[in-house]
Amino acid sequence: MAKTKGLSFNYAIEFVRENYGEEGFKRVLDALSDGDRMILSEKILPVSWRPTKTFSNFLDATEKVLGKKKHNLSREAGRFVAEHALSKFYKVVIRLASPMKVLDRASELWKDFDDTGELQIEKTGPNSAIARIIGHQGGNEANCNHTLGFFERTMEMTGAKNVSIVHTKCIFRGDECCEYIGTWE
Ligand SMILES: [Zn+2]
């Protein structure tokens, strides 16, 4: 079964609690299956692994329960997770790195957060790249939006400006892989 790092769960939950309170978090839990609710209610160690499907269901429920139109909650959650998770464990690496250096390490970084899917980076110019995730399991479109937000914030943390990322292909919409095209200044 595909798994996602506990750290991602913890910060995604913290994002919901910070923005929508305990009551908002409870409403999201109520929209989930008993199995998912149990996983999300228990203490999650940052270094542990939990089902990616549960993480995806949580993000999807967050959007359905708390999301307003055009307010992309999963993407915001992804930005929050990157900001906090990377500050904690990769602060020096990220802050001192250039966008290109971070892209060199992106494939490794992906493996720290998800145990399925291979992240491949194709640099297409000095300020542009394509990220492809091959074979990600247990995800959904909300999970992809979370990934988009995570990428976006990570690039900003390296000092890149006007970061734009478009999710052009999606395995969960029937494409052969998930593809993100990024540009920055
Ligand atoms: Zn996708």
C-alpha cells in the first residue's frame, strides 16, 4: 500500500486547525470513513508512514467541507506543509540552495515524503523545468494540488520569484503520469 510521511499528515492537519479551528477539523473528520478517521485522530509520529489514500481522502474532504469556490485548499495546505516541514528538516539546504540545486535534489526529496511515484526533473531553461511523477499511487486531484503547492512554496523558499506551476497532465485524469510545468524569475 502506498504511504505518505507522517510529517505531511501532521502539517496538513495543523493547516486545517489553524485556519478552521478544531470545529473545522472535526467536520472534515466526520466526512471521512471510519478507517480514515481513526488514522487521522491518532497521534502520528513525523517519521512514521501512513496510507497515501487516507492523506488524499483528507485533502479531498477538506476541499468539499471547508472549501469555497476557487479557493484551492489543497494547494494552500501543500504550501503550508512545505513551509513547515522543509524549515524544520531542510532549512539550511533549501535556504542556501539555488532553484536549480533544489531541482537536482527534488527526486530524493520526493522519496522522503512518499514511498510511491518517481519524481523526474527535466530542466528546460535557466528559469523553467518540467517535473514528472511516474507511478504515484493512492493519490487524487486534491493530492496533486497539494503537490503543486508544495513545489511552489519550495521554489519560493530558494529565493525564486513569481513562481508559476501548471499541472498539465494527471495520472488521476487518465494521463500516463502527472506533469507540472514550472517557471520562475
Ligand atoms: Zn496529477
